[in-house]
Amino acid sequence: MNKTIRLATPIKASLVGDILRPESKDASVQIDDTLAYALKVMVEKDLIVLPVVDVNQQIIGCLRLSEVLNFALNESYSLLS
């Protein structure tokens, strides 16, 4: 089933930067940062997805809040076993 979404002209003409919250512009983590740090950034910046960047600040992936929480939950369960 194909669905077509028709966008209003203001949305077509607007840029991502027009609605990007200032506090999220510099939010990222590097691959060797701890999950605790990543979670801290996500909570402080109210983000559910956080870019993962290399030493050149190039995006190499993204970390989702659900991934961090699932990992923490699985680790907690394994400690109880």
C-alpha cells in the first residue's frame, strides 16, 4: 500500500535548522564515551536519539534511548540470575 503525504508549503520551504532546539545542536557522544555519559546527555538535552561521532565530528551512527534502557535492563536481569 503506497501512501502519499502532501506537505504544506511552509514545511517544504523550511529547514531543519529552523526548528532545531539550540541545546541539541552540540549534543553528541563519541564511541568510547560511557553509556552513563550518553544517558546523562540524553536526559539533560531531552533527547531520544543521540548522534555518535568520530574524532573528526563525523556522524558514524546514532544511539537510541531505548537501546540504552534495554541494555541496562538486561544487565540488571543478569545480575539477579
